[in-house]
Amino acid sequence: MTQSTGLAGAFDDLADSYDHRHHDEVARALIDQVAPGAQDLVADVACGAGAVALQLAQRRQAAAQPVLAVDLSPGMVAVGRARAETMTCGGAIDWRVADAVPLPADDHSLDVVFCASSLHFLGRRALADWRRVLRPGGRVGFTLPLATHFRASGDFARHVARDVPLPQTAREAGTWVAECGYTQVESRILVLGTRRAVVVSASSPVRLD
């Protein structure tokens, strides 16, 4: 069993009991910090039930390009599709069951990449892949769990990426993202009940490597 297969199964098992309220709040914080343009080409990476994609679909103009929503869990994508139908915004999202890295997008084709509550499973390679798919100056927005408030359990503990340092502070997260080649980094602590996460936004370099 590969790592991606095992993680997909873990999220499939979680799909019917997913905490939509919490993830909707995380998505709202990310979107507000990045503030994507109405016509930006956007991806929701490791989207789960599509909290970011759903909120963007509701906010954006009907003529905007569909949000690309990618997740390796068929169960989570099915839940996201069902939610989109109840919100009458299903056509505004391009759902894909696929690995998040590499993202199924052409080089330098996207304006914004979002990743809510998942980078610590994807690993540092995701940050490099986002630079590949982003246009020069494109934006990323993602969250990382705060080290002091995160204890992975069960199947999920085996899949936490060792090359993503969970930050103790927002400043630590920002410093790491800058070391990964991003500019205009902004980071802050998001408090949601007993949970803590760092919300990070940054820009891909204007000059291509």
C-alpha cells in the first residue's frame, strides 16, 4: 500500500463525519487574507470536502473560470460535490480525484493556489510544485497546525510529512516559507475554539527560476 493510498483511505473513512464548520472557518480566513481577484484562475489543493472551493464559487461571478478542486480521497470529493449541489454552485468547481502533488495543472497557469489544513501531509515538495503552476507573482494561501496544539493520531500520524516543520509561532512559519523561495510572506495565528493554526499567504517570485 502506498502512502497516498493509505491517506486516501483514512480520509474516505472520515468523509461522513467531517467537521465542515471548522473547515469553513479556516477557508474563510484564507480567502480573506489572500483576497483573490474575481477572474483569477484558482486551485484548491488537497481540498477535502472543498471548503475553499465552495466559498470561492459562491463569491465569484458566474463568468469566472471554475475553481480546480483536487483531492486523493474519492469519499471527500463525493461529499464536496454533494455540498456544491445543495449550494447550487456545482458547475463553478472542477472536481478531480488525484494526487495533489504534482498538481494536475500546466506550468505557470494559475493565479492562486490554496491549501487548507493539508500541507503537513503533502510535504515541502508541494511548495515547489505550487511555484511551478503559479504565474510569476501568483499567490499562495495555506495553513499549518501550530505545533503546540497538534497531535496527529491513528492512521494520520503515519502520514505527517517530516520535512514540514510545524511552527511554534507565526513568525517561524513565515521564515520557513521565505526559505522555500516565496516573497511577500504574511503569517498570523488563527484561533478557532481550542484549535490553533497559522494562516500563511505569500507570492511566487516575479522572475522565473
